[in-house]
Amino acid sequence: MQVSTDTAKVKESIRGVLSLLKANHPADCMTCDVNGRCEFQDLTLRYNVDSYMAEHSLPKLRQYSHEWDSELASEAGALHDSSSAAIAIDFEKCLRCGRCVTACDTVQDMNVLGMAGRGRERHPALITEAMSLSKCISCGQCAAVCPVGAIAERSEWREVLNQLDSKRKVMVCVTAPAVRVAIGEELGTGPGSVTTGQMVAAQRALGFDYVFDVNFAADLTIMEEGTELLGRLRTAWGLEPPAAADDDSSSSSASSAGRQGHQDEAAGRGHHQGPGPLPMFTSCCPGWITTVEKSYPELIPHLSTCKSPAQMMGAVVKCYFAAKLGRQAEDICLVSIAPCTAKKYEAERAEMLREGEGQDIDYVVTTREFGRMLRERRIPLASLLEAPFDHPLGESTGAAVIFGNTGGVMEAALRTAYELAVGQPLPKLEVAAIRGLAGIKEAELTLPDDAPPGLAGRSLRVAVASGIGHARHLLQAMHSGQGPRYDFIEVMACPGGCIGGGGQPKSRDPLVLLKRMGAVYNLDERSTIRKSHQNQSVLQLYKEFLGEPNGPLAHQLLHTSYTD
Ligand code: HC0
Ligand code: SF4
């Protein structure tokens, strides 16, 4: 059989279908957030749909449009939903392709969205009355595949530009690991292009006073989470905790007074508790945290108590850096640029608010929104000269950047936890078994015979899942007693990890995740320092301000709790 897909007859048919869709589509492209990044807009231009509509009976199509809209409105309930902190729905723009439903149900196994109606009236709809009443985890996988702007991240970029223009506050920008391998792609430099230095230059050109890096806090997270893991392992293995380090090593810096105040408060709040059970799950992905809270509350004690790197960065900027500047937390406006839509929700969580004060992170904009800001301000990312991050909260290691890939948090944690426990580096820094795009991966590490007493010859079993559908399979296998017992499990809600986040550039390239993943691993390989515990600025922060990893002040500022 020969199938022709590009004949004049086929093209005419496509034009007819596009015309029907366009007749049903609101005419608000000029103000739509995806203007210029819209598959439907591209197709209507390519097939010259306006001329087709002029040649045919447009009034009749409009008539059809009204019928369709009223039926959809009555069947689907609300056409608009803005009840989520992360995701905004405008089904008036919906083309009824159903990609969002596939992403939510088949990939993520969440079933927040479904198809309603029959025949030609079949359309995506919310299963519950509102997003806020659903089990939505804010992952944004629906938004990442929407060809138009029917499902999108809750937009914050205009407010950020207003804040930058008003110059009322000290403007600080922090950027997640996976953005540097994707913002170029959003602006046309191709998947897998790395534009870290140009990205920093663009943030300065936007008007940010300080440009820091979430990667710094990823290294900090490894210090906290690695220490927490070792504590849980020692308890499970019946070993004595290591001798406490001297916590009184603070320098006479300007931060000491601030530190003392925070420490007194930390002691009063009694945040610090004993080690939790194994397996320990990572806690840096807000989509995964919401999944546990809403669907698996029995796993809450297994979650690491560490805040995500982004939120650790928020706490460090608002407490430590503000004090260094001689300013109050409210004098700083902190903008986080992330590949993730759920980070918008995370920043607003009650657990993340400073007592009596506001959010640590004031705004979260996705990679797509960041691209929009640069286009809006005519900042030509690709042709900017590279600029460095500001010191000291811009320093990071290769271990930090791999957080952006599925398996990266685990690999970074193993590089540090192994070396701190055993006293010698991992035989090979690249843990091949937990690299790649497989939805579930696992590895086993055996500690060497010359490890300290109690550790020699012990095995550490770890697992990595990305995509909530895969995480559910892993949990089911564990629940049914199949497979090994794990000690440490990394879960990221988005397929591929943060490189595939719901706020990343929309792409139809099937290799896009592999290209972004390769770019992240290249950044690690090219780093001179590749282990988090060798980040000198992080070590200095402990010395100058935080005390020791998992100490009282670290617990108060860098750890959190969960709600079922
Ligand atoms: Fe991620 Fe993260 S790796 S969740 O995907 O851990 O957003 O990139 O910023 O916080 O570091 C997202 C990316 C981060 C955090 C880090 C973690
Ligand atoms: Fe489903 Fe994630 Fe979209 Fe929520 S954000 S509707 S869970 S795909």
C-alpha cells in the first residue's frame, strides 16, 4: 500500500480541519502566553488557513463554534480553572487533541484529566470539580505537551518584570540545574546546547542585582541528605553514631550574630529528631512529595527531611545573604528559574514560610517563562558574552549539575556518602547503572573490606525512578515483596528527571531528553571539582554560619516536614 501524505487533496483537507479548529478558537493570540511558541499558530500560517476561511462560509463556522462552546461548557463544568498554584487551565483554547490526558493518565498514572463527551464532542476535562480538589501533583507534564495555551504553567513572568522595573527591592536570581541545558533550546539554539555563561549574562541584562546558582544548594543538599542517610544506615545497622563534630567553629564574621539568633530559635523549636527508617526516599521533587502526601502517606517517615535545593537556596539567601548585606529578608525579592511547574506550588507550601514572614522564594518562573522574558526584553541570549555567577552562592561542583538528570541526585549522594563513610573515594565516580532514561534503575554498592569497623563488606542497594507511573510500579513491586530491599531511593516526578520537567521547552524531537541529558553529564565531566563535599563555599557556609550538617541551625533552615 502506498500512503500519500502531501498531495494537494490532503493539504486541502488539512486546511479544512484547521479552519474548523480556528473557527472554534478564541482570537486572543496577541495576549496569549504561548504566542510565537504555538503549534496551532504555526500550522494556521503554514497552511494559509485565513484565506481558506475567507473562501468558505465563515459565518456558518462561527455558528458551529457557538454550539460547540455551549455544549462543552455544560458538559465539562468550568472551562477555566485557576485554583492550582502551578497549573492554569483555559479549555476555551483546547483543540481536543487529548495529549494532556495521555500525559496525565498513561505517563504519570495520575488520572486527574480525562476525556468527556462522545463522538465529535469528545474533549479533555477535569475529573474533579477543580484542580485544587484533585490529586494533581503540579508536574506540568500536561502543559509540556499542550500544542496551544489551554493548559499552561501559572504565569508569573510579568510580575517579575514589574518587580525588576520598580527597583524597590534587591533583586536576586537563582537557576535550577536543568535550565542551563534548555534555555538555549527555547530560544532556538537547538536541544542539548549549553548556555550557562550567556544565561547569567542575560539575567544581569534583565536587571538582577545578584545572580546565584541553585547548584550551590544542590551541593548543600548532598551534605545534609548524605549525613541523614548515613545516620539512618548506622541506626539500621546497629552502629554507634560518629563522634559529634565541634559545632563552635564559627568565625568572627558579620554573620555570627545572625547565626546565634537563628540557633537559639532552632533549639527552641526542637526540630532535630532521631534518624528515620529505611529505605530513605529523596525529597527534592515537589511532584513526588505531593504524590506521597496525597496517595502514600504511610511513606512520609521514609522521606528525607531535607528541603529541596531550591528551597534551601531560598532559606540561605533570605537569612544568611540578607544579613551579609545588612538587609532584612523582606528587602530581597528572590526569583527562582526552574524547569518545573511544581516549584511554584512548593514555594507556597505552608511548611516553606518563615514564621511571621513571607515565602523564601518570591517568584518561580519556568524555563519557558524565562525565554518569554528574554524575548520580551529583546535580550539576544546566544550572542551575549559569558558572565560568571556571583560569589559565594554561585559556586558549585559537577555533582550538583547532574541533579538535573534522573539518577543524578543519587549519584551525587553516593559520591559523597561513600567517601565520608569509608574514607576513600568511590572507585568510579560515574555510576553507570543509574544513568540513562530507563524509568526504573537500580544499583548495588559493596563497601570495601578496609572500611571502618561495622561497615566493611556491607552492601548498599539503591533504586531510581522517574515519572510517577514508574514510581508507582516500583512501589508496587516493593509492596508485594518482589525484588530486593532498598536502602535509598530517588524519585523524580517527570520522565528523565528535571531535564524533562513540565516547564521545559516544548519539543517534538524524540531525542530531546537524551540530548539534554548528555549536555548535563558533559558539564559534570568538564568540572574541576565533582564532589559536593569539596565545594569550598559550602564548607565555608557551615563554618561561618550553619555549624555542622544536620545540626540545629541546619535543621531549622534546611529541613522541613510533611502533611498527610
Ligand atoms: Fe530540579 Fe532540583 S534538580 S528538583 O529537577 O534536587 O526544578 O533542574 O532545581 O530544588 O538542584 C527542578 C532541576 C532543581 C531542586 C536541584 C533538586
Ligand atoms: Fe496531571 Fe501532572 Fe497535569 Fe496535574 S500537572 S493534571 S498530575 S499531568
